[in-house]
Amino acid sequence: MFTKWLRFLLWQPFALMCRRFPLWPFRAVVTEPVDGVMCIKIDNLLTRLLSRFSGGYDYAVCYVVDRTLMVDTGFPWARRRLKQTLLELGLDQTVSTVVNTHYHEDHTGNNDLIVDVCQAQVLAHAVAVPEIRFPIELPWYRSFLFGPARLAEASPIGTKIDTERFRFEVVETPGHCPGHICLFEPEQKWLFSGDLYVAADLDSQLRDADGPQWISSLESALRLNPEWMFDAHGSIFSGAERVERHLRRKLGFLTAIRDRVDRFATGTQTIQELTRKVFDRRDLVDWLSFGEGWLSIITASDFSRCNLVKTFLCARISAAASHDGQDGR
């Protein structure tokens, strides 16, 4: 209760002020990596410093396809600059559909803005829709980093989505979180990958991650043979070999964790003890974080290696139980 009052008395007035007068001005960088695809990246000095600290990937970006389809809407602190950019580019007159690749706030944070400015419809996986329409109260650090979002309606997406020139298949890719999707254009071989990739070796995850499902989703993406991959944090990879190499790096990283869980998950031990064996690192960050990774330090263990390790452990136990059940018939 004390925390709720602090949020109400201190955080909310601060957040309202920052919406209108950011402590550090935001800039927008608009690029067109390929004909028909526009990337809108909004950041400032603070977000650039935090991005470098958090593994080298950028804050979430927005993609606009055919000037009508927006893939993800970015984080709430970028709201005013994003609106200015939409108006400057005339996108307020053309964008009609938003697709959220998943429900995390740095990808849905300006849904309401796009609805208001563009009269657009917001679509997401059916599993993600309740999380978008009825979000939980965020931990303090996520509110501080991304800003307070406003609510917007969202509807379940179908199996395909069209623009004037392109037709996208909706590919279910859970793992980073439930209800995660990618968009794939089979003629152009474009993969809008959301947070399927993010970074090849990001080991600390939220509690809604699922390692075994993530591996299956990466394998599904590889079978599509994409020639372009548009990552939701600004990394854009071109060329079939390069895209495959990065997806396989991510896949290899996760399968290595799975294999080490299988190797060390013997006897009785805490999940923290198992995690330290799986990662087996001996540097300052590991000592300070008790083996949970640097992200756990700044997120009070909301992000942690344990979250990922536990999903592989649960899958291992479930598979063993299923096998024993079949043998007992």
C-alpha cells in the first residue's frame, strides 16, 4: 500500500510532466532500409546510454510498411516525438492498421496514439489481446525506463494481413512471451521478427519467457528461409545467409542452455544452484548478482537467468513424466 501511495503522489505527477517536457529531448531517425519499409527510431541521450548498458541493442522501434501498416508502436516516453514524426511524414493520413508482435510495453506503448491520430485498428495474437487491453501494473523500473502507457482497444489478428502491395503471413512464435508473433512476406522474404531475436546471447529473461517454445519458434523461422529480418529493437539483417547465421546463433545459445540444464539437473538443489552450474561464470557481475546476470541487479531479479533455466527444467521433468507414463501402460 505504501508503494501505491508513492506512485500516486510522486510518480504520476512526474510522469505527466515528462510527457510534455522530457528531461532529455528525443530525436527521431527515419530510414527506409528497403522499398516499402520505413523504420522509425526514437531515442535520446538517456535511452542511448541505457541501450549500451543493456547489451547493445536499441530501444524498441516502429516499422511502417506500405505507409499503411505499423508493426509495433514503441515505448510511451517517445509519444510526443512519434506524433510529430507521423504528422511530418503524412503517416497520420495513411496508417490504418497496427500489429503488435507481443504485449510488452515497449512495443505497445503508443497504441492509443496511433488510434487517436490515425484512426487505426490494433491487432495482436488472441493470447496477447487481454494483456494489451488490461495490463498489469508495471514494476517501478519498467515504468521509469519506458514511461506510463495509456490503454487502447486491440483485436485478435487472423492468419494473414494485407497491404496494397504485400501479403503477410502471421507466424506464431511464442517463447519470448506467450502470444508472440512474427510477420512474414513470402514473396519478398521479409521477416518482422519482434523480439524473437533481440540479441543472440541475452540470458536474463522475464518470468513469461519459455525456452523450449523459443527454440521451436526459431526453428520455425529458419524454415521460412527469410532474406530480410527486421528486429523490433532496430537490428536489420539482409541476405539469407546473414539472417540464418543470426537466427542460428540465437538458437545455439538457447540449446546450449537446455543441454546444460539436462546435464546438471540431477539430485536435489535450488533453482539458483542449478543456474550457477548452467552458466558457470566467474566474473564480477556474476559475483554481484549471485549468478543471475547483470540485468537482475538493476531489475531486482525481475529479469534473471533463473526464469529461463526453470522453463527448460520444467520441460525436462514433464518429458520424463510423460515417458514414465507410457512405460507404465
